[in-house]
Amino acid sequence: MGTTIRATCPTCGDVELGVADLTALLCSTTQAASYSFRCPRCRMLVAKPTGRQVVDVLVSSGVELRYWRLPAELGEVHHGPPLAPADVISLRAELTRDDWYQRLVSAGSGESI
């Protein structure tokens, strides 16, 4: 019989999983560790932050380890104020137009929309 790991689903409570039911995750940018699984009862995808030591134990038990990294865009310098809700509404309205792409290209060349 294989290794059984007990985890907690926020909906169902404690559930028992096999090593193939979990994935250990490690951020190569920050070294943040977590694990994820699909609850065998409700089928909800559950992700939980944890310590590096727990990930090491999971991996040594046979759980797959996946590395991920933060997107490079998080390190970009942004100028100007953040988008306001009205900006998002205006952008959505623009994107519903059939000629939205042509208007965007024209705006990039100095023409006004």
C-alpha cells in the first residue's frame, strides 16, 4: 500500500490523499512553498502555503515538485496613476467596437481616439 497523506479541504475537512494526488510547489523567485490537491470529495482545487520543510517531506514521500516563478512584470517600473474604475469601464467600451485595434494603433501614433 502506498503512502497516505492527510490534508484539509476548506469545504470537506480532513481528507486522505495518495502521493499522486498532491503537487508540491516552490517559487524559484522567492522560495515560497506550497502544495495543492483536488479534494476527492467535492473536487475543489485546494492550494495551501506551507514551509520548505513540509515540501521537502512531501517530495521525499514521492509527491511531484513543480517550480514556478513570479512574472517579470512585477519588477517593472510603472509611471502615472493606477487605473481607476472609470478607466476600466472606458477600456471595456472601446474593446467592444469592431475597429478597436485600428483605433489603438492610431492612438499609439499620436492620433486621438
